[in-house]
Amino acid sequence: MNQVSASASRLKAVAGLGQQIWLDKLSRDLIASNQLARWIADDGIQGVTSNPSIFYNAIRSDGAYQAALPALRAAHADPEARFEALVLPDVQAACDLFAPLYADSDGRAGFVSFEVSPRLAHDAAGTLAEAQRLWAAIGRPNAMIKIPATEAGIAALEEVIYAGINVNVTLIFSAGQLAAVRAAHRRGLARRLEATLSVQRIASVASVFISRVDAAVDALLPPAAAALRGKAAIAAARVAYHESRNDSGFAIFAAFGATPQWLLWASTGVKDPAMRDVVYVEELIGADTVNTVPDATLAAFRDHGQARLSLIEDVDGARAVLTQLGRHGIELDTIGNDLLRAGLTQFEQAHANLLALLA
């Protein structure tokens, strides 16, 4: 039976179908107020993600951060060092909140993501060094280092997995990017096996961005293709999920206890006001996946979201949508490359704004 009763927590119902809901937000107040602990207990939230934009907004508005800044300015000359001294304790505290879940799930849930500096997006060696440094600085087995799916980031992914570090690969917008990420993840695991190293408890997620794809595609659709509005990203996600579930290539790694790289749906807040506000949660639920949601989407789904195993529905129809998009000249890989560049620019600007805030 695919439908889950709404009598229990609507968000816990999603967990009952095998999908993890992670909160796309982190701040000192969220932890100190016990709000995150309540969401973990009441709604079954199973992880947290962060990025420069999230921390910029948090530091600008959270009084606890503002109160800590004078001492940090005196202690650290470098704004980057101030930033890490300010927020890494909160990353660690969030990891500690999720530690029981991480233990109970045998290392399959309870992760907290922290991103390498966007300035390293095209520097594979620098990304590897930063991932290793941050992994050691956080010092928690359920931390997850976030790196972008650039060419350099994907090259670094292999090395970071080989080093035994949990990785969240972000800013994935196309099937081509996703295929390259999956291949790099497996190369890293294969090298560990060749070196007789354990592949157990090395977690990775591939963060596929959703709403930004629809916004870009919808802006290009001619009036005659209006029926395809808001359908591209969900269709692509369902095809990607179907292909991942039917991929036997991971079996050799699973035999040694490796955890598959899960698909993670990111950018799931709706940008088109004409769309249902929880559509990118309701239509993307499937076992062994993650959905990262902003708190507004979390509240909306808690109020009226409906949980069902939607990712397995009408895969043929999803393929048909992608075919129709192609007939209208919509090239999703090209759009994905454009969105990657725009996403990098956005994160670089947020990071620059963040450091200016701490100067």
C-alpha cells in the first residue's frame, strides 16, 4: 500500500516510506532554543544541510552570533577563521543531536552538511585538502563535507571518498553531472577495496536541484508547450531514481558493506506561486532518498502534505515529458551547465557577503 495515514505526523509518514527529510537550515538559535531537537522528535527530521547563504542569513539575524563577533574579531585576524570559529561549534552541536539516530541507523542517517569554500570550486587539490581539514576540525562521524559538482569537484570526490570522508555533492542540475558524480564515487570506493581498506560507513549523497530546473525550463517553453510547465524536474528526478534502483553496478561494493550514494532532492521550495507549495516533496518520495526542505516548506508539509511512494509512479510518463521537452528544443544538460555556473556565482557572492559581515 503506497498511501500512508495522515493521522500521525505527516513528516514522519515520509520517513515511513523510506525517505529522509533533512532541514535546509542551521543556526545557533535553532539549536539553543531546542527547536531542532523538537523537530527531530516530533517530525522525524533526519539531517541538516547548510551553505554560505544559510549562514549569512543566520549570522545577520541571530543575536547569539552578533554577541560573539567582537571577541572573534579580536581573536582571529582572518574573516574565514572567524567564520569557522563562529559556526563550527554549531555544526558539531547539530551532529551531537543527531548522534543517536546515526548510531541506531548504522550510519545511514543523522548527517549534518558543511560546505567547503566556494572559492575552491575549480581547484580539485584545494577541495580535497579543505575537505580533509574540515572533516578533522568537525571531528564527528556524522558530519558530511559538501563539495560542488564542478569538474574539479567531481575529481576531488573520488579522492575524498578514498580518504573515507562522508560527502554531499551539491549543485547537480543534469543527468550528465549525476552520471559523472556516481562514477567518481564508485572509483573512490574501488580504490579503497584495492588498498584493502573498509568501504563501510562512508556516506554520500548526490544533491539534485529541482525548482531551479523548472524555473529555467519554464522560461524557455513556447506557449504551445504550456502543459509542460513545472514538469521537467520531477520527470528527470523520477527517471534518475528508476535508473539508480535498477543499476546493478553497485552490487560489488554492497557486498563489502558499502552504502549506496543516495539521491538527494535540493532546492525544493516552490518558486512558481501557481504551483502547490509542497509539490517538490509530495512528488519526489521514494525509499533510500533524501529531501532537503527549508523551514517554510517543512511547515507547509506538516500542515497539509500527503505522503505516498510517488517516485515510482508513471516512469514512462516521465520519460515522455523529457522527450517532449527535447522536441521543443529544451536541452536539459545545457540548461544544467548554465544553472551550475549561476549557482556557483550565487554561493561565491554569499560567501563574499558572509566574510564582509565578519570583517
